[in-house]
Amino acid sequence: MASALYADRRQQTILISPGLQHMRAVIQRSRQASVTVNQRLVGSIEHGLVVLLGVAAEDTPADADYLLEKILGLRIFDDAEGKMNLGLADVGGELLIVSQFTLLGDARKGRRPSFIKAAGPELGRSLYEYFVGRAKEQGGRVATGEFGADMQVALINDGPVTILLDSQKLF
């Protein structure tokens, strides 16, 4: 099924205008991470991945499914030889998923980023919760931030390893 999804995504990419933005994720390999809101701890993990997730106005559950599959399949943890060959499940890692609409900021013109292509709060929350729910279905431990809140995210980036993903940039 993964290859069919990939083939379908490749066809969609060809049809989409380059000016559109899509779901984005910044993935950081972490030794530990936490999110606080108003000095209250709302989510934390030990060894695993921090996923900062930005939802665009055009996004659908298919975008969320694609990104989650990609994230869970990333082999960015070290094996016994120190090579990045292991995935999150291989190392018993956890996920911390944090909504971050500013990933859709466009700062190409002027000095103040435009967020016009980011999803509105209703769609953003819906797809963020969908993404979190699908991640939890995979069986690993999942912690979250608080959608729409002013959050403080603390992490120890392991490596450092940081990967950028976009649900429509496949090549």
C-alpha cells in the first residue's frame, strides 16, 4: 500500500501549482523534550522525535497520512555501528507532536511573514488532531502540545538531527 500511496502522491505533485503550500513538519531527534503552557507541563517524552506540524489551507487527511507514514519510517536513529539505520519503533522511541502554524509563514517579501496560506483554526485543529490520533493508533507513546496555545518547547536535539518534510515535495 505504501508504494501505491507514493505513486499517487507523485501524480498529485505534478498537478499542483508550485505556489501552493502544504502540510509541513520539522522533525528533530531528541534525547528528551517537553512542552509547557502557562508554566504547566502539558507533554513530554524521553528518547524519540519532536514533530513540529504546520497545516496549510489546502491540506487533507491524505497529507497527514503521508507525513505520518514518512516520519514513522524515517531511519534516523543510530545502529550499533553508529549509522542512521533505525526507525522510531526500532529504538522504542516516543513522539512529541506540537502544532506550529508559523511553519507556513512566507517571508519572501518584506520583513513580516505572511501566514495567509496556513489553515484556519478549525481545519488546523481538525488535521492536527487527526494526525495525533493516527500516530496513537500506531501503538507508540505520543505526547502533544496544546493546539492554539502559547507554548514553550524545550528539547535536547540528539546529534543534532533535524529533518524537514513537506507533504507535496517528494523529489
